[in-house]
Amino acid sequence: MRIGELAERAGTSTRTLRYYESQGLVCPRRSANGYRVYDEAELRVVREIRALLAVGFGLDDIRPFVACLRAGNSSGDVCPDSVAVLRRKLAEVDDYLDRLGAVRHQLHDQLARAIAHREETCLRTRSRAD
């Protein structure tokens, strides 16, 4: 298939495919007239790239998954290098969640203090009015 068809089937643009190619992630063959020609394996690679980008992976993180697919595996996440990236990304997500939990706790405490202060101020204002 040519680049336009691959772009359509993968849900991306031809410009993006050319970028992936410049980064060494997509490897088209060239026809006699110089057109890029892609097979179903490249479609699978592009779908894998897009799925990983969608969950926050960078292109360097994606390289082991592409290599795993190119090695003939049915999934890009079954090779040791891919598993190592998954473990590292999971540790990053856990760290983010821990930090978000701390921020949530701080905001919760600040809100509780603000509400308590407001209620205290209202009670003082009412007692003075009486």
C-alpha cells in the first residue's frame, strides 16, 4: 500500500508517517518509481506506535516495541527490552500517583481549614449581632 492508504488505515497523516520514517520507526520499501510502499507489518508497527504515544510513551521508549514486532513477534511488548520499558513507565506512573496523592491530601487539609475558619467567622459575626 502507498503512504496515503497507510495513513488512512492507521488513522494518522502522511506527514506523521514521514516523521516516523525519519526517526527510523517505519521502514517502507521503495517502488521502481520511488514511491514509498508499505505492507501489513508496517501498518501493525504504526498502530503500535500510535497506541503507545496515546498513553504517554516517547519515541525513544517506543523503539524496543517496534524492534520486537520487527523480530516477528505478534506483540511489541513481549521482548525483554519492551518489558523493561513497561516496568520503568509503571514506576513513573506510580511516582506521579504518589505525588498527586500528596497534593490531594494537602488540598483537602487546606480546604478543611478554610471551611473551619469561615464557619468560625460566621459564628463570631452572629454572636456579635445578638
